[in-house]
Amino acid sequence: MTATVRLRPYRAEDAARFDAEPQVPGSFEFFGWHASDTRGRAFARDGLLGDDRGNLVVEVDGVGVVGDVGWVPVFHGPPPNCFALNIGIGLLAEHRGRGWGTTAQRLLAEHLFAYTRFERLEAATDVLNVAEQRALEKAGFSREGVLRHAQWRAGAFHDTVLYSRLRGD
């Protein structure tokens, strides 16, 4: 039987748990050291949900919290009509490789299309992160191309692959 993956709003204990996760240099997600209470402060401010950005917890039946997903606006011209949402995911290391991230990204896309007016969702990942590229494709995203030196991480610029999903896809 396949485990049920669901998204839900953050709770205070979720923010504390993610703040306590070790920061792991060398991973695709490490962009430098940050304050150890970043999520807790954001949760206290607005519950990690805003008008055009937010984070939700990824939870799996019988397992519990396995990570989170988030979205932020990206602009392709002047507001208010020329922007999309960029989504991202962070799974705890011990929960990767089980398909839960693919399902979570698909669920997030469905949620955002159902409850916002956005036509376009985007996601980008390091060109070397083949697992995330496969997950995005399985979640219904289409590869658009490589953004050269789009990401600064670990003392160097890295190329990223840009994916998109449109409301009608």
C-alpha cells in the first residue's frame, strides 16, 4: 500500500523542528550559515503564509513530517500582471528517494492553481541534481532550459535548470 502524502500549514513545533535540523555544507540546499531560529521567527510573524508566498509542511501517513514546500513570486515584467510563483521543496535527508517529494510538488501545484490566480509555476534546481529534475518532470513540470550561473553557492556560481508548469498542463 502506498503511503498518503499531504500538505498542511506549519505549526509551532514544525518550525522548531526545522530550525533544529543541522545545516549541511556541501548539499544542494546549503547557501551559507543562517540564524538557528529563522523558521520560528517567520512562523511567529505570519505562520509562514502570506498573500503571494508561503510554506507548507509535507506529512506522510505512518511516518510524520518529512519536509516542507514553499513558493515565492518571481517577476517577468512590471507588476501586477507579469509574475509567476517559484516553488521549492526541502525533504529531510532520511526521507528522500521514496517519491514523496514528487507527490508533494504535484500537490502544491494543484493547490496553488486551485486557490490562487497564478497561471505559471516555476521551479529551478542545480544542473547536477538529477533526482530533483526527475521529480519535477514526474510532478508535471516541463524543462525549459539552463540558467547559466544563476545560483551562488559554496563560493561559486552554479548553473540551474528551469522548469515550469502552466495551469492548463
